[in-house]
Amino acid sequence: MMRNKIFGLTVLTTTLLITTLLMGGCSGGENNVTTGNRDGILHWGNGTDPQELDPHIVTGIPEHHILTALLEGLVAKDPATLEPVAAVAKEWSISEDGKTYTFKLRHNAVWSNGDPVTAHDFAWSWWRALQPALGNQYAYMLFPIKNSEAYAKGEIDDFSQVGVKVLDDYTLEVELNNATPYFLQLLDHYSMFPVHRPTIEKFGKPDERGSLWTRPGNFVGNGPFTLKEWKLFKRVEVVKNPQYWDAGKVKLNGIHFHPIENVTTEERMFRSGQLHHTGSIPIDKVATYKKDKPHLLHTYPYLGNYFYRINTKLPHLSDQRVRQALAMSIDSKQLTEQVTKGGEVPAYTFTPPNTLGYTAKSAFEFNPEKARKLLAEAGYPDGKDFPVTELLYNTSESHRKIAVAIQQMWNQYLGVNIILNNQDWKVYLDSVGNGDYSIARAGWIGDYVDPNTFLDMWVTEGGNNHTGWSNPRYDELILKLAPTIPDRAMRYKLMAEAEAILLEDMPIIPIYIYNSKSLVHPSLKGLQPNILDYVLYKNLSLDPSLSGVNIH
Amino acid sequence: MFRFIVSRLLQAIPVLLVVITATFFLVRAAPGGPFSAEKTVAPEVIKALEAQYKLDQPVWQQYLSYLNDLAHGDFGPSFRYPGRSVDELIAGGLPITAELAFYAMLVAIIIGVSAGVLAALKPNTPQDYVPMSAAMIGICMPSFLMGPLLVLIFGIWLEWLPVSGWGDLPGDKILPAITLGSGYAAFLARLSRGGMLEVMSQDYIRTARAKGLPEWVVVLKHGLRGGLIPVIAFLGPAFAGLLSGSFVVETIFQIPGLGRFYVQAAFNRDYTMILGTTVFFATLIVLFNLLSDIIAVWINPKLRHQLREGK
Amino acid sequence: MSDPVLAEGAIKKSVPQTEKGTSLWQDAWLRLRKNTFALLGLGVIVFFCIIALLTPYIAPYGYEQQNLMLGAVPPSAEHWLGTDIFGRDMLTRIMYGSRVSLMVGFIATGVALIIGVLWGTIAGYAGGRVDAVMMRLVDILYALPFMIFIVLLMVVFGRNILLLFLAIGAVEWLTMARIVRGQVLSLRRQEFIEAAVSLGLSRWTIIRRHLIPNTLGPVIVYTTLTIPSVMLLEAFLSFLGLGIQPPQSSWGLLISYGVETMEEYPWLLLFPGLALSITLFALNFLGDGLRDALDPRASRN
């Protein structure tokens, strides 16, 4: 028995030793929310790790969040109405034909090093954003500007032909190809943000990717916050910028952006008080939060569509009736209520309803009877002899769940057996891009609030079409007719006609309108839900008196 | 012994060369390039990017210039993180993963060896079955289950420990270390039980007992010394395994370590990063396997003899 | 994981083996029959295998049969082990899952076992250059990025259950080879091998009759540890798209889905987890029993 005691003792002491070792400099265990509320630091769950902080290189939503804190464009949006509000430009005027914009810049806007922000900064920044060597994937956001596309593609070398003109230090004139009603909306996209020329030139060539100008200590911005720390895979810290022209309105002292790819981890961090705001929520937790803690769960329709692409180049799927049959046998109401459960709205059009006043006519519905009839007409009564068809999706819990449910619906209502196939993200992109699929899951988030961002992708050989679908009337409407019409109602009518063609032919099956879902700590105030999930950080504040609110 | 080590180190050069070459061409053959994205990237942008990273050159030329850079200690720039070199990324993640692996190993040794030794002292009694069964649970529980379970119990329900992070909050290293270490504890338990059983029946232990030494002296001083040799031989390769296998734990606990870089790089088709981490881990594997072989030779006089004869 | 049992074997001393190959197995079976725990383990495994074989005839529901309106419900009279979020019967899904998991577990491990034992024995016995080349090849395979390898396999050959065995076998035999080689190295210069050589037995006979049987102890222990990790590896490969596809299931996949919802629907994790654990314990008892039974010194005790 003696030796057992000895062993017990040895184990115990060693364990204690290790514990102290692991505990490190042990201090009180306050969570981020409590300390953050006290110090005015917001802890923000920010999805994947930011690749870069150069607005003319990055492509993702996490980068977008950080950059809207660090930089500011000519115009911002009111988070409640999404109407343009003054930012660096204090006012602007639009010419009669809608093609020329004149921006008056405010005189008190400065960079974080004290330099004034001038019209030259914008002209130079946009010049830089269009440099081919920079490899800016969002250069197309500038393409409404006259000749910018030709310049970006290297067709013209002379930037003075591009429609950007500095009238004086604080006046900028922009000339567009067409009256583009959503042009003001593009100005707070990061690809249109200004960058500080002397800083960039200090650390490298203007069109050099990944020079060190975006590192903490080097970064010079003009936004409400400045970059303090950037630890890869850990967090990005920004602090309030006292030089910012509207600094008086900024209530937060800083924001910590936590890159968290794993949504389950993010939810746990939220629950243990490490985050004020999550970027997402695991699909299975939505119902629980809805039932037990509805005040923490924030959901709002999001300007995006979850849909399936159909490869119209395959013989059996080139038959419009087959495509319609597949679409009409998906019960998206039951799917959103029983599987995704996040309050998503079933989609019967591609453009989300009421996109800045535009609602397409719903051309199809859930109608298994009609679907069966159509399939029989196409030569597959009760799914007999239906060729082997695969449903492709990129690996993810929610895509899998949706696919499993839809696979069963097709089997139940049409009698067809669809095989599921998941691939990792890059392989999936490759398969879809090469048309190497039968039916493929897809999602599309609008770049701006206008039906055009949903419809111009389906033109013949459009870069994001990938279905092989093509319709001359559709192309004419979207490419030729609609862009030239300055009147909104007339333009929408043409767009609706185009969308009706799309929904009649069904190279795609809309499934549901996205929903932005997040968990928000009650102490975070000032969030305004909107369909772009757009956040203006200077409006946010923290209420320390609510730190202790029980979120379990 | 010296000749053995030198010859093995020389053999490492062709091994690494083959690994580099195979990986270099494998990653380029895998579908999906580093710059593909959901919204189709304009061809002229792709072209500019490929030119920037020299992907527009013939593959053999890329290969040669990669080897040349590597010979100068330069792993190249990361494709995913513009402005970050692979050297910088590895240097950032390595200390964290190494620390995690070290703590995990400690946990594994403490739990595993005590379970194994306890079991070996009274084989085929409850003192044997209970710790060994507990150790087996460690094998049953993959880290993707063990991690969330520990977090739920100690982080959320009991609120004793942080649910994520590394070095941010007091105690946030405990759960990751236990999660990563527990799988190895089971192996160590089996090893040390076997080793101790073997040793405790040896003559010199009987002699020690006959001398009237207290039992704990016999066990700790004489027993452990022989009984743990197999454990020591296991530690080398296991440590290499811990370093490269920490991806799941690093993801669950939000730890910015090398394991995550390694897997993320593969998902992102970050060619240089895949190559860099692979070369790095390959070197570790070669070294640790060598280490374990050296220990195996060292504890086995027969093998040592063989080596001296020059085979 | 690396070689846990490498050295466990290395310090074990083998005694000359005079029996013929067949009587080794007969002896072993006689000894195994006396070991209650091992027999129990064997019984459980056989039982699971029979259930797996009969599943299509005795499963209470279809494995893909959904009831979205029902959703996930805890165990009840209609659904003994509850249902998942699609309203599919868990008992049925675990039974169908066992077909995949047991098959993958046994076949892939078997592949790894055969390649690993042969490779390790040949390397260890041949020694010198042959050994060096063979073992450096193992080092190389250890070091290659596994995920890229899997993705390529998939692209070149498409999805195929045979590929799954190949992919798993390709990684799992490496450690086995290292263990066996270590064993063989330490056996090579033992008296009984030298005696066999001087008797003029062929190399192949020596390997088959003397070397391989003496490495069985650590090999069996390692094998019993490998089977569950192979079952879990299958879930990861399915995640990458190489393994099985929904609505099919396997224990590994059911467990990984169960983890996601362990707070909301704990039974989705508990039951597949139990199935895997019971198998593991049964295998371990059987493995320990087999090792003791096959140990040439066992008669001593």
C-alpha cells in the first residue's frame, strides 16, 4: 500500500507543478466583454484570417470589416436606410444626364499622420487600384468610371483619358460611361478607398503587392480608427484615431477583430464572454437561441441568394422541362423551417425581393404535381431512366444538410436518384468553373443594392455564369437596353423582363434568400440591421452597466 | 555510432530532395489554383498575379529557382498572405506549436506513465484494469470530440478555464494541452505497462528487494529506469507527430500555430506555404526518426555490436 | 501517430522456436480459449459483424428515410436510439454505419498490416543498403502532404470505396513497417535465427517461420490500436470528399456530426460513440489475449 501512496503523491505534485506552469502569470479571470466594456474595446468575431490590409488587394468580408474601421471613402452609408451620407466628401452634385459627379471634399479630413486628405489622394488611389500589375480582383468596381476598364486591361496607357479629374485640392469630378444609379453606393467599397501615397511610396512601388506599408506602425489611414496590432491567426487591434475629422462622435476606444474560422468555436467564445459580436452562428444552434435566448440572436435578410446551378450543356439537363421539374419539387418552405431554421426566406426569384424597390415576378412555385408532369413530358415518367446526376457542393455542414434534404425531396416527389458529391473549396471552384458538374450549390452576394449585380452575371459567357445558359433577348436587355435608361422605373421594368426569362428557363434554382445571423452581447449598442450587413463602427458604443448580463 | 549518425544524416539529403520534388509537382497537379475565388477573377488579373509569383514560367524553371532559393534558406513569399514570407509565417507559428506539443507531451507522460506503472505493479487486478481502461478512452476519443467536450465541461458549465486562446488569459493553455496529450497518454500507458512488467520480473529487482530496500525505492529507482526505456524511444517520433498533428486542436482552441498553417495552406493551395511547411516537417520527421533509432541502438547492446562490426 | 510499440518489442527476448508453424496456431487457440476476456471480445466482434451483414434484412427503417417534420427526437419506443435532425432513425443509421466502419477498419488495417509486416521484415532482415533505401522511402511517404495526396487521388481516379482503402493503407502501413523492422533487427542476430541459417533453411522460410511469428506480439497490439483510428480517419477522408457520401453513414461520420450538436441532441453523439468504444474495448481484450496466446514464452507463466 505504501508504494501506492508514494505514487499518488508523486502524481499529485507533478500535476500541480504542471498546472502552475500552464497557468503562467495567474491574475484575475475577467472575460473580454467585462474588460472591453470598461475600457471601451469592442471584441468582434471576424471570420477567416485577413489576408492583407491593402484595400486594393483584399477580397473578403473580414477584410472589409477591418478596412471600414481604418479607412473612409468619399461617401458612406446610413446603416439604417443605406442612403448615402457624407464622409470625406461633405457634399456632391450630379449632372442632368446622371453621368458626371462633382464631389466637394471637407477641409478638416486628415490622415492619421496629420496630412490633409485631398482630391489628389483619391485620383492617385484610383489610379493605383487600376494598375494591372497590382492584381486587384475588385478593380471592376471602378469600371462604371469612363475608360477605367480599358485602362485596367491595358488597352489605353494614358490615365488622363479616365474619367477622374481633380478640379482643385478639394474638388473631384468623376465622369461615368452611363448614368449608373448605384454609383454612390460603390464609393464605400474598399476598392474605392483612398490610400496614403507617401506611405506606399516609402515602402515600395505603387503597384507592388504586399509591401510593408500595411504593417502596424507603418499604416497611415483616414478612418475613425488606426492600426495598432496585427497578429496573424490571432487578432487585429485598432484604436481610436484622434485625428479623424468626426472623432468627437466615435465612442469606442478600440476594436479587436478576432479571426475565427470555426463557427462552433466562435459560439463558445461568445458564450464565455470573449466576444461582443459573432460573425455567424452554427446552424444547429439557431433553434436553441431562438427558443431560450432570443434577445441575443440577431437575424436579418441579407442581399444574397442561395441557389443551385444546373449545367445546361448536359443532354438531359438541357431540357427546360427537366430543370423546371427539379425546381418545382424543392419544398424550400419546409427546408428553411426544418433544416436551416434561421428565418431564411424561401426564394422564388433570383434577385432578393424589394432590392431598392425592385421585386421580380415569381415565375415558379413548389408544385410537385406539375413537376411530375413536366418530368414525364420530358421522357422520364416517375423518374424512370433518369440519367445519373450528381449534386455538387463544397464541404460544409450546412451545405451538406441542405443537399441531403433536397436529395430526399427529389427522390420522394420525382422518383429520381441524385448522388451527392462534396469537394473541398478549391476543387469545387475548379469543377464549377470548368463546367464539370451536373447540379452545383452556389451562393451570390450582391456587390451593391441594385438588381444589376444579380442579373448581369447570367449573360452569355458571363464570367460567373458557368451554366452554359444563353439567351439573346436576355443579353440585349441587360447589356444594351437597361444601362442606357436613366429612369429607375423604366430600367426596373426591363430588368424584370430579363429576370422573367431567366426564371422561365431555369438554368438555376433559387432556394432561399440569405440571412445574416449573429450573436450580440446586450452591452453592444448602436447596431443597425440592414440587408448589406453593413456596420458603421463610429456609431457603436458599449454599456458597462450591462457587462454582467447573463448570456448562458 | 558516429559513423551511423553521419551516414543517416547524409541519407537525409536525398530523402528531402525527393520530398521537395514530389510535393512541388503534386501541389501544381492538384485542381484549383491559389488565386481562384467564388466571384470569377478577371483573366488579366490572374495573369498579373501569375507573373508576380513567377507562375507564368515553365514548371521546370520554377522548380529550379525554388531549389535555388531554398538552398539560400528562402522559402519564398506566401501566395495567400501578400507581403508575408513563408519563413516569417513558420517562424511565427513554430514557437506556439512547439510549446503546445511540449505541454501535451508532459500531460501524456504524466497521465500515461502513471497509469501504466500503476497497472504494471498489480497486473490483472482492478488496479490494472481501471487505469488501462481510462487510458483506452483516450484512444476512443478523437481530439475533435475531446476538445469540445472539455470546453463544454470546464469552460462553459463550470467556468473554470478559458474556452480558447493561447497566452491571452490565465489557464488557457491547459485544455489544449490535455486534448492533444490524451491520445498519446493511452499509447504511453500501454508502453510503460509492458516495459515495467518486463523489468519488475528481472533478477536485479529481486536482488534489490532482497537487500531490504523500501518498495518505493525499488520501483522509482530501479524499476522506472529500465521500464521506461521503451517510452523514451517512443517520444522522438511522437513529438514530430504532435507538431504536425496539432491542426484540430489549434482550430478548436483558436491557437495561431503551425498545424493550422499547414492544413490551411493545403486548402488555400498556397503553393509555397505547402512546400515550406512540408519541407520543415519532413526535416523534423527525419531527425526524430533518426533520434529514435539512435536510442533503440543505444539501449540494445546487440545492435550496437552489429554497428561496430560495420554490418 | 508514431511507433508506440517499437521498443516494447525491442526489449523482449525470444526463445528458440522448435514447433512447426501449424502447431503454433493450435497452441495459441488452446491458450486463447482459456482467456475469458479475450473470448468475450471475440464474441462482441463476431456479433457486430453478424449484425452488419444482416442489417439490410433486420434494420427497422431505411437509412435514408427522412421525416423532416419529426426532426431530432430522443430515444422512444418507435426509435430506440432516437432520430437525427432529418428524422432518420439512429439505430438504423448506426447499423448501416457499422457496415462501412467495420469493413474499412478491418480491410484497410489488413492492407496496412500485410504491406507493413512484409516491408519491415524484409528491410530488417536484409539490412545494409536495402534496409536504408526501404526505410528512407518510408520517411519520404511520412513527409508528403497527405491532404494534397488525397485530393489528387480523387481527381485522378474519381470517388471509389477501393480508393479509401488505398489511401488509408498508404499511411497506416508506414508505422507498422517501422515497428516490425525494429523487432526483426533485434531478432536477427539471435541464436535461433543463426541456428536456422546454419541448418540451411532458405531466407524465405526463415522470414516466414521464425521472424514474422516473433514480431506478432507488438504487431497485434498496434493493430488493435490502429483499427479505431482508421475508422475515424475514414470520417476525415469523407469530409475531403473521398469516402462515402450522404445519405450513407459510418460511425466516424455519425460521431463527427454528433459533436456539432452534442448540447442540443446528445444522443446523436452518445450512441455512435458507444458503438465505436465497445468495438475498441473488445478488440483490445482480444488483442491482449492473442498476444499472450502467441507469446512463445507464454507457457512459462
